[in-house]
Amino acid sequence: MTSRVTRRRALVAAAAAGLGLPAAATVAEAAPAPARHSGRFQNLRVATFNASLNRSRDGQLLEDLATGEDPQIRAVAEVIQINNPDVLLLNEFDHDADGAGLDLFREKYLQVPQNGKSAVYYPYVFTAPVNTGVPSGMDLNRDGTVGGADDAWGFGEFPGQYGMAILSRYPILTDQVRTFQNLRWADMPSNLLPAEFYGPEISAELRLSSKSHWDVPVQVGPSTLHMLAAHPTPPSFDGPEKRNQRRNSDEIRLWADYLSPGRRSSWIVDDAGVQGGLAPQEQFVILGDYNSDPLDGDSWPGAIDQLLSHARVQDTTPRSTGAVEAATTQGGANKDHLGDPQFDTADFGDDPAPGNLRVDYVLPSRPLQVVSSAVYWPAQGSPGSELTGVHPFPTSDHRLVRVDLQIKS
């Protein structure tokens, strides 16, 4: 397989000024303590945030970032400053090949105190191309024409829309990064691909990942943690063939197989042509907006359970009080949900369905020591609630999810 992985494009930069947090200052709300040594262990906060930093046309996010004054981006930065993660996955951050967007986001927003919050510094970042908006040259939606967002390898108006990025205070081992942008859906054994809908030509070429899947190793002292990042397609906007439900489930299954030894992972080949999954002794954290709730919504049955029930994965069930309040206030589909609303991570209450759901995950490997976890969703009237709010949201319809770990130092 020809490699299209852009490791040489991987944007890993070390800035001397960004190797730690600045001295404490008087702030309206103190940020949580940064990573620190404690005996033989080091505290590490890992978070995921679908920040809705996507725009309707190519280059528009760069323009908004360059001003340093965009209200939504400032609010997103403030949420990050309050939660102060050591490693952060951003979903829906439009990708640009030069990484200019990430540079602007750090320089003009994260490293600038927002409403008195402490600035945050991430000397290491990783981003790479995604499938959204990349033309397939095929009629993927079977409407008789070729072209447009529905006929891209992943739904998008332009290449890189709804991209991903990882920001870290710790070194990213870019030479060991694995990406799976080009992995074909048909290569997955016993897949859910609706071959009758697509036909043999499309079925043979359709990519599994709607954005991409990344294994990004981060060096934390003597330990290496693999950040397994993804953003599977929403399991909606479907016809009777359920192509998006099926794809979402198999995108989730990719990581389940990747963590399984032997034949279950032997079909997986990364963009550099390397075969197989993650070795049993390696530690990891699964991150991202997986667009799948364990009990509610319109996912393929058991989709996210492929990870939640995996032998190598622990679910810390992050929660919030704001989610319970929102579900109660909004009513609608939330009244009929089977899941406990305290675990919700996304506010979809402006739609009649599906109601608020748990779709964003931070799932550490089982041997890792978990200290705490949370969803950043303050109750109305509490500090920070102005950053989550109600539709139209000042930041995103998703909430930042974080897990605090202790890593051997």
C-alpha cells in the first residue's frame, strides 16, 4: 500500500516558552493544577473536545483565528484554559496543510488569558489530512451525479473540513505515529458495508474512516501513552440501507480490533503499509467524538459497546450536573431516554430528536490509574455556564470531557 501518511507534515513544535505554565496570576477562576510530580507518579489530565471550530468555506477558520477576537474561538479557548488538560484532542478543527490554524489558535487564543483565566501552552501538536471533503470521483450517495459533499470520502464541503488536532505538553513521538486515512472498509472482515447499495466498484474502494483514525504516541516521563483519536460519522441522515449507521459502527470497531491480538487485528494496515494492531503491553487512551450513545440515539445496536466492554478498556463514566439540568429543562426526546442524563456529553436539545446524548469519550487502558473524570457542563448560573449555554451555543453543542490519570514517573 502506498503511504500517504504525512509524518513529515506532522506539526510538532517545541517552544521554550511553552514548556510549562506561567507563574500564577490573579484570575477570576483559577484553572486546575497542571501536571506535577507526586512521589513515583505523575498526574496527567487527558481531554477531548468537539469544539465546533469548523467553517462553511475553506480558509474561513484561518481568517477568524487571525483576528484574535472571534467570540466563539475565545470562548472555546476559555473552556480549555479552565480545564487545563495536558493532552487534548480537538474534533472539528478545520485542517490546513501548513498547520497555520493550530499556530494561530495557540498564539492568539490559548496563550492569551481569556476573561482573566490563565493562559495555556502546548509546545507539541499533531495534525494530518482527513477524508472529509476529499473528492472520491464516485457517486457515493447514488443520486446519479458525481461531486459535492456527499460524494467525498467523508462528508465535507472542502478537504479538511471537520478535521482533528492533538495538542500536548509532552513530546509527541511523530516517527511512531500511525494513521489510517486510506484503510478500505471492504478490508474489514465481517464488515457492515451495504455492498448492494454501493455496488461492487464503490464497495471495493470506499474508505472506512470518515475523517481518519490516528495512533499518536505521547512520551510522559519514562512512559509512552498511545492516543487513539477518531471522529466516526454521525449514524444519521440515512436511507433504508443505513450506510451511516453501519459505517459509524465499523469505524468504532476498528479500534476494538486494533486492541485485540492475532487475527482480529491482522487485517489492519496503516497508511505507511504497516500491518497489525497495538501490542498487548502498550498503554493507551481512546479519545474523540464517536457519535454513539450506549443506550439512546440512532446508533447501530451495540456500536459503542465494542469499546466500552473491551477487555483492555476502562470506562470512568464522566458526568456533570449541567447535563441533568439540561435534559430535565428541555424534555422532548430526553424524557424517553434509557440512559442516565448525568453522563451526556452533547446538547442536541434544539432538535426534536435524538435529545442529549453521551457521544464523547476518554477511555484509558485498564492498567492505568484513574484519579477522577468529568464532563465540563456547569449548571445554569454556575461559573462557566455562560460558555456552554443553550442553543445557539457560545462554544459548541458538545462538552469537553476529561480524565485525570496517574502515570509512573
